[in-house]
Amino acid sequence: MDKEIVISVEDLTKKFGNFTAVDHITLQVRRGEIFGFLGANGAGKTQLCACCADSASRHPAVGRWQAMTFSARRKTSSDTSAT
């Protein structure tokens, strides 16, 4: 039996003006997995975490993410609705 997916990110993009901090990221983390981000300074690791925690609401991201039972989707950078 497959383990439950506890974090799911689909096509997540985060921009600040013309700068793209996170570009179309898709990933899944299953219960019990240890997951980490490796990358150079400025690669978007912190922004990806902030988007998933929805703490980047001043500059909404585009895409879909889900953590356990909470999910959110942003279709455009000006759409702030969550589902």
C-alpha cells in the first residue's frame, strides 16, 4: 500500500516583478519521508517553503499546493482566493 501524500505542490511559480524566484515546481512528499532542498543562494528554497506555508501573501504565488488536509490554489498572481 502506498503511503499517504502529506505535501503536494503542482506547477508552483513565484515572481517578484520581473524576477522569478520559483519556476513551475512540482513535488510530492509521502508520510514518513524526509525531504530537503539543496541549491545555491537565491535558488528559491525559502520562497518555496513560504509559498507552501502561505506566508508570502503580499506577493501571491501561482499554482496549487496541499499539506495534509489544507489546500490552496492561485490561478494568477492577482487572484487571492483559496479553495
